[in-house]
Amino acid sequence: MLHRLRTSIHVANGLVQVCATAVGLLLALGLDHWKTQRAHREAALQSRMAILAELKLNQVELQREIDRTRDGLRALKPLQARMLKREPVPTGALDHLGFSLATLRSAAWETSLATQSLSHMEPWRVARISEAYAMQKDLEQLHHSLLNQVPAMSRLLASRDPSREPTFLADLSTLVTYFEVDLGSAKDTLQSYEAALKACLDAGAAPPS
């Protein structure tokens, strides 16, 4: 009888030790998982805040470009209308013509891609931010095309008698087209920035309805 009791106690102690070990292991694994998830959330938040700051800077730069492009069109379009009607061109009509292309940043976005911190953000949030940078890239490609028009702009500015300049009207029409396309693309990009900025700031875990 005493032997059975001792055996039962020994078995019970063994079971307690096994259970305690299992519980300890599960707690350790759970704590490690919690720490990992917390690190991922912190990395995602840091990336989101870096992207937020970057987009705000780009927003200011892009608005400056839009304002300058509108000024350029105000100078170009009346001149184009006069040329098409074969009306005399006012002296100094293009004295203030110019354009200012935005310096758009993407370092925070590229770093987030490289570190894979985007994989720990909500998909809807990443989609809005990704769209903004995709449109930004398209706009930058347009900038390269517009820069190729600098010689045409130089010819316009250097020409003192547009009526005797064979390429004047063609150069003028090309510049108007590029300015209009740039303005439209810049405005679309600015709108995509607004959605991306909202996605960066929104603390919710689901997209707005």
C-alpha cells in the first residue's frame, strides 16, 4: 500500500514537471513571437513615418511645379493663339517664360522595399502608397522628356521675329503640349499623394469605406 502511494506521488510529480516544462516552453515561444511581432510593427511604423515625411516634402515641391507650369502656359497659349491667327506678337511676350521641375524623393520608399517592412503593413495601406510612387515615377519620366525641349525653348526665347522663324510655331505648339501634359500628370500625382498621406496617417486596420 505504501509502495503504491509512493509510486503514485512519483508519477504525479513527473507529470507536474512535464506540464511545467511544456507550459514554460509555450510561454517562451509565445513571448518570442510577441517580441517578433512587436519588432515588425515598430519597423512598419518607422517606415510609414519616413514615407509620410518624404511625401510631404514631395507635395510642396510638386505644388511649386504646378504653379510654375501654369504660369508658363499663361505665357505660351495667348502667343500660340496670336501666331495661329497670324496676328503680331507683342514684344517680350516670352521674357518671363520658364519652368521648374520638382525634385521628388523616393529614398524612404526604396528603403522600405529593401528592408521588407512593407510586408508588415496592411495591404490597403501599401496599395495607396505604392500607387503614389508609381505615378511619381511616371511624372519623372515626363520630366526627362520636357528637359529635352530646352533647345526648343531656347530657340523661342532667342527669336526676335517669330514670323520669320520657320520652326517657331512648331516649337511653340510642342512646348504647349508638354506643359499641358506635365500639368495634368503633376495634378494627378498630387492627388495620389493625398490618398497616400491619409493612408500613412490612418491608424485604423481597415481601409476607409
